[in-house]
Amino acid sequence: MESVGRLDADLLVIGGGMAGLTVAAAAAQRGACVALVERSGALGGSAALSQGLVWTRADEADFLADDPEGDLGLFRVVRAELPAVIEWIAGLGVGLGGSHPFGVGREVDVPAFVRRVSRLVESNGGFVVYETTPTRLLVEDGRVVGASLSDRAGGEQGDVRVPATVLATGGFQASPELRRDFLFEGAEALAVRSNRHSDGGGLRLGVDVGAGLTAHTTGFYGHLIPYPMASFAEADFVPLAQYQSTHAVLVDLRGERFCDESRGDYVNNQEVARRGRALLVVDRSVRERFAGYGAGVPDDRMTAAGRAGAHLVEAGSLDELAHAVRAWGYDGDRLAHTVSAYNRLVAAGGGGPAGAVPRTGNRIPVAVPPFAAVEVQAAITATFGGLRIDLDGRVLDGGGVPIDGLYAAGADAGGFNVYGYAGGLGVGAVVARRIAAGLVPRAA
């Protein structure tokens, strides 16, 4: 691209995913001149790779049951304002799909949203710049007043000077270094199931000007995927996600259960991440239940995993299955014992002797032959930790004081969830629209 030189605008938005697009559109609609800077060659970010579900939990009880340490104050804001945000998206002429099956929200036509936002920004005198990265934030008298930009090759492009800057680069999941530093040792090896440009750019920019980080940074969202795999591309993200783990038995190399699988596939994913790999065991009833579950899945997910090169075994009995998995390093004898013990556990209502891993939901025995087991690994979609913000999206310093002129939304803003999951696109869109409303109170 040609050098941008020095440009002035009302608002600089760094990152073109759901959060960045929302704040840009809402601000432009209110009359602001917006500079939207995107690192890649297209807008949409990880939202463009998702099913476009803009959602959150149904109520406070559900939110806290799933994530007791999550930010209840922010959830209350998201829950209250999400319906209006979805109505606003529809009012832009963007199509809506089905409702979220377990929470509150709708599917959004992300490509249509991208097109509409681009037109809104440019029709109001703003601009969208692609393949460009901010190298540093500009600070004058303690206030952030814009950013210096560079192109894909590292060449200087110039400065954008603005009254307000929004960080919306999508988190740090694409950075092996930051995954190791902020999640846990070994997290650098996680498979990345998201936009590969989200490598902590917003976090680094914020920290460089004194931004504080959330207290918890180790949680993340993602889904289990098959193991091993020769390659893992965007087309595999949905078809190969092993959502059926919530109704399965997960065992480690010792053949032992290690988590309450019913809490959610995203929770199981975090548990497996710390073990490297695990075995997901189901019977015929579970396999049939999840056959074709989700978009883009022509048959059941375990068959798709086998085609992708993963370790998959199908057997007429648990003993046969246990014998087969020894070749992958698992204690087959212990596995058969574990599944039998699990069946007794759920028959007793999910409780069990001291030391037994409980089963709080989906109390269904794994007992209907044929049986199947697929080896799985963890994949990361989005990080939970990040920059500290207040309810209006203002970035806070280490002492909890807002940094003048600096805002964050989406995965760059951490703390909404700690370990559970209450939606990513939903909270990003709500906070982004609140930022726009606070910066541009009245339409021009």
C-alpha cells in the first residue's frame, strides 16, 4: 500500500473483527470519521471463521454456575444490552439466523456485516487500511492520541492522530510465546483454531503505555480436535471439533478420568491442554446423537477425524477397544475398568466414592455397542485474559485508573470469563457499542 502519511480522524480502531467492526460502524453511524486499521488483507477476524453466533448466557445463575469467577458486573451489562445490539445489527441490513440453543442471541451474517461496516466508515469520510500494523501508540501529556503505522514488510506508513484509540486485535492466541507466558508451560504447542493474525498486538501496545492486565490470564476458549493431524486449516475448524466430549468419557494415558466431561467441551479442552492428549470414548448412542451435528459435517465427527489421520478405533466390546488403544500408549486394562466404574457412577446419580471424578450432567452410561475411541488434543480459539477495562471499555492502568484516550474491546479486553464461557462475539459487540456511544453521544 502507499504511505498513509499523517492522517487525522475522530477515532482509530485497531483490528477488524467483530468488536472492531462494531465500534467503527456505531461511531460512523453517529457521524464520526473513523480510521479502521486491519493487519490482514480482509476484515472479519476470527468472527469470519466462526458460525457468527452473537450470544451470552441466559441469566446470572447460568453465568455463575458455568464460571463462578467471571465478571458478573460486565455480564449484567452484556445480558441487558445484547438484544438491542442484535436489533441494531439487523437494522444495518444484516441478516440474522437462528437463536442460540442454550443462551440468548442470534446468528449474524458476518460477511454481510463486514460489507456494511466498510460502506458506513467510508461514506462518512473515514477509511479502512489493510495489511498495516501499529508499531506504537502516540502519547502526549499522559493521553493516547493515536498510533504510528507500518506496512506488512515493516516499512513506516505514518501516523494517525485521534482523540480516541480502540484496541480490538483479537487476543494473543496466535502467539506461541505469549501462550507460554500467560497460559501455562507447554501451551506454545497448542493447535490454533482461530484467526492467525491475533498474536497479542493489542496487548503489547496497551502494556507499553502502562495498561494493567486482568488477574487471571490462564483460561481460554477452544474445542477438542483429533490427534494426530498432519495439518489443521480453517476448513477443519468446525467439522473436526469433537463436541461430543460432553457426553463421552475422557481418559488420560493412565486410562483414568480426569474431569467432569459434562461441564462443557470448552472446559474439557482446557483440561486436555494441560495433559497434551487424551482418549475420547463413546458408545453407539452418543455417536448417533452427534452425527451431522453442526454445519459442514457430512457424517459423524469421529469418522471425519479418522479420515483426517487421527487415531480412531471401533470395537464390538470394551475389551476389544481397550486392547487396541494400547498401541497409542494408553493403559487399556485400566481404561476398561474406568468406563465400567463410570457406568456405575452415573447409575448411582453422578456421585461416588471419595476421589471419584463426579458427573454433574449428561448422566448416560457408555454401554451400547459398538464402541469407539478417538484420540484428541486441545485447540485454542480465544484467550480470556487481557487488558483491564471498565464497563465502558476504557483501558485501566495497573492501579485501576483509566488511561486517557485508550479503549479496548473483544478478546484484547480480558476478564469477562476466567474458566467458563459466555460468548465472545456478544461481549465484544456490546462493549464496542458502548465505547462508540460514550465517544459520540449524539448522531450528527
